[in-house]
Amino acid sequence: MPHPTPTSPARRRLLAAASLTSAAVAAGAPALAAPAQARKQAPGAGKAALVTGSSRGIGAATVRRLAQDGYAVTVNYLRSRDLAERVAADIRAAGGKAIAVQADVSDPAAVRRLFDATEKAHGGVDVVVSNAGIMRLAPFGDMSDEDFDEMMAVNVKGSFNVLREAARRVRDHGRIIALSSSITRMRTPTYGPYAASKGAQDLYASVLAKELAGRMVSVNAIAPGVVNTPLFTDGKTPGQIAGFAQRTPHRRLGEPEDIANTISALCATDGWWVSGQTVFANGGIV
Ligand SMILES: NC(=O)c1ccc[n+]([C@@H]2O[C@H](COP(=O)([O-])OP(=O)(O)OC[C@H]3O[C@@H](n4cnc5c(N)ncnc54)[C@H](OP(=O)(O)O)[C@@H]3O)[C@@H](O)[C@H]2O)c1
């Protein structure tokens, strides 16, 4: 279609429509979007969300954000009991509903107990964020069997355990989100096995989205870039961290809240048509 030129009929129609809208607003007509916005209730009202690995980092920011959105939440942790209990206590102090539950996602029986505890406390589960993950970096020639196996047990098998249980239990119209990574595009040296474990999340989400479509459940992967958490910063020098920050268009690392806000947007009622996708939330780094 030709682009409207300054004098084209298409451009004159656009200008006429714009001036009609301005005239209506100037004459006191109500803004169109405002009343509908005001009537909207909290997206999570009456619903429950479970976020694995939410004692700290991206998971903690996500569970806090979903609680603000009105969800009753389950905070999951592996070892950081104090941190997880504090996140849950903060949410309750702010008027929300939260429990903290220990479970190792690499253990299928523990994941079943995690979902049982969520359903018992909140009456069901509507949103599951498979976030728990670990990162072990080394060039291929130096990667140990132990590090490789541990990473696959948590990131690949563990996320599978969580998504399998989510597929069985998330209520109709729910949301399932798996944490991938922009490393699947950046492909930085030393990140090979970690990148492979995150690429698995993209495939999980796209297949599960098709399996659950009949129940109006949307399933997506979200791929953060470099985010300011220990998973990214541990083992790096300040110079290396600054180097990553400089590579982003915004000249800063992502913060956990940047990712939590994107997850919240995918969980919003209006976001359900986005399904089977990998959403890159990285400030434009790739
Ligand atoms: N940070 C980044 O730059 C970045 C970028 C792209 C993608 N991601 C992905 O985002 C997710 C969260 O990363 P993060 O940076 O927030 O990490 P983080 O700060 O290291 O937090 C990891 C969380 O996962 C939990 N966890 C680890 N192993 C677990 C297990 N076996 N069972 C249950 N929970 C377990 C930890 O619990 P404890 O505190 O109890 O150990 C903690 O709550 C990961 O999947 C990661 O791959 C991160």
C-alpha cells in the first residue's frame, strides 16, 4: 500500500479523523479509554500463581509483582528459607496472600507436593512460572560432567517436572511461562550447555501451547537478557559486568523488576492471544 503523501486523499482522511477526535474532546466528550480502564478489576483477583525459584532474583520480583496484581501466590525455594519466608511475609504485610514452600524442582515428587500445597492454600492454580534455574559456565573442553548434569537436572528436567504438573493442574484460561534466555541468540563462548538448557524452554512452551489450546491456557517462554542477579554477576569482574551493560541499547543491565513486569503483562487478561512464543525481554540487546 502506498505511504500517505502530505496531500494524498489517505492523509487528508487521517487528518480529518484526528481533528474530529480533538474537537470531541475539546467539547467535553469523555476520553474513550478511561471509563473502561476504571472498571477493570485486578487481573489476579480470585486467582493463584506459583513461581518456582522465587526466594530471590527474577522469581522474587515476579511473585511480588503478581501479588500486586491480586494473585494469591506460592513462593518456592531450594535452600534460601529465610529469604523466601521474608518475601511471603512482605506480601502478606501488604495485604496479599502468600505461602513459602520448599521443593527441589529436579525431584518430581517434590514438585507434586509443591502443587498440592498451592492448591490446598489457594484453592487451585491459574499461573505457573517455571523460573528456578542455575548456570554453570565453561568452554566445552573444560565443562565437567557434574556441572553439566546438575544444570540439566534443574533447568531441563526440573522445568519439565514443573510444566508437566502445570499441564495437569492449571485451571482453564490460565497462563504458563518458562524462563528461557537471550543467550539462545547471543551464543557467547562458555555458555553452550546453559544456552542449550534454555533453548529447551522455547521448545517446551511452543509444544505445550498447542496441547493446552483447547482449555484457553496460554503458554510462553520469556527470554531475559543480562539481568542484575547473582546468577549473572557471580564470577564476573566489575569490568566484565560493565562490558555487558554497555552492549545493551539502554547502557544498563536489566533489573529483576523489568522481567517481572513483562511476565505480569503476559498474565494480563488481554494478553492471552500471545501463546507458543518466546518473548525476548532484554532492552534490545539482541
Ligand atoms: N539473571 C540473568 O541474567 C538471567 C538471564 C536470562 C535468563 N535467566 C533465567 O531466569 C531464571 C532466574 O534467574 P535469576 O537470575 O533470578 O537466578 P538467581 O538469582 O540465582 O535465583 C535462582 C532461584 O532459583 C532457585 N533454585 C535454584 N535451584 C533450584 C531447585 N533445584 N529447585 C527449586 N528452586 C531452585 C533459587 O532458590 P534458593 O535461593 O533456595 O537457592 C533461587 O530462588 C533462571 O531460570 C535463569 O536461567 C536469568
